[in-house]
Amino acid sequence: MTRTVSWRIVAGFSFVLGLVVLLAIVAVVALRGAVRAYGAALTQRESVLEIAFVAEAQVQEANLSYLRYMLDGQTSFIAASDSATRAAQASLEQVRDSTDLPETRALWTEALNRLADWASAVDSSSVAVRAGQFEQGKAIWRDRAYPAWVNTRQAIQAGVTATRDRTARLTVDAQRAADRMEEVLLVTAVLALVVGAASAWLLNRAVSAPLRETTGVLASSAAEILAATTQQAAGATETSAAVVQTSTTVDEV
């Protein structure tokens, strides 16, 4: 009986502790999911937007350096323009390769193509300027290079906007996932509370019944022992009275 009651107590507490462990596991899974979602959003923002802004600044630097060459004529500005153009191309390629969405890659590819158009127009303009045909070089810059530069910046802005929209969607999805996990945690906690209460009730019944049975047996045994003791005491009293009577009789004789 003792071993059975002990087993039931251990099983009941083990079940309740198992519910606590299950709730902890659900909480860890929910937390990891939210962290991954927010991490993806932050990574998207850091790895794409910052590089895209750098690329846009490099495109502006390249155009400004070429304009200074046209005004001043120093070849060092041509070298600076070419360097900024190559840096912008490398940045845009890095941004393009870092995204996994075809539509977003297409936007950054468009920006690279427009940058290539701008670089080709600038090369043609610089060739004319070096040949002493400044007006022709200026016209090439005005008619070809400048529109290509504007298109490049617009393409970069389109990519930035698409990336921001995706980041916003990832953030919203992460928030929704966190809300769902919160609901799951609440439901799991309530379920654990209900099941724990039911387990405690069942454990109480499982333990109380054997204890009541044992107590009843003990009480019955105690009553039997008391009755036997009382009977023995009555017998002893009768024996004592008989002895007294015998002694009296002997004295009389």
C-alpha cells in the first residue's frame, strides 16, 4: 500500500513538472522565432540600405568630379570620377547579390545598367573635351550623361524603396508571429493550469482512497483489539471475584 501511494505521488508531481517543462519549451521556441524574424528584418536593413546609400553617394561623387574636370580641366578629377564610378558599381553589385527576391534584384540590375550608360556617356564626353571640342563634350554630358545620372539615382531610389517595403513587411510579419506565439503561450499556460489542477484532484483521490481504506482497517482492528481487551478485563474481574469468594469460604470453614 505504501509503495502504491508513493508511486502515485511521484507520478502526479512528475506530470505537473512535465507540463512546466513543456511550457518552457514552447516559450523558447516562440522567442527564437521572434528573434529570427526581427534579425532578418535588421539584417535586410543594415546589409542593403546602408550599402545602397553609399552607392548613391558614390554616383553623386563621380558626377561631381567629372563636372569639376569640365570646369577646371585637371585630369585628377577624371581619375576621381572613374574611381567613384567603379566603387558605386561594386556597391550596387553587392546589394544586388545580397537579395534573394527576383523583383528586387531586377531593380538593382536596372541601377547597374543605368550607371553603365552614365559611364559610357561620360567617357564619350571626356574624349571630346580632351580633343579640344568642349562644346561637344558639354552637349554629350547634357544630352546623355546627365539623363543617365538621373535615371541611375531614380533606379537606386526604387531599389531603396522596395527594400524598405520588404523590411516593413518582415517587421510586421515578425510582430504577428510574436503575437501568435504570445497567444500560444497564454493558451498553453491556461491548459497547464487546468491540467495541473485536474491532476492534483485526481492525485488527491488516488491517495485519499487508499488512505481512507487503510484508516478504516486500522480503526476496525483497533475496535476489535479494544473489545478483546475489554472482554479480557471483564474475565479478569470475574476471576478476581471468584478468588475473593473462595477465600471467604475458606475463612468460614
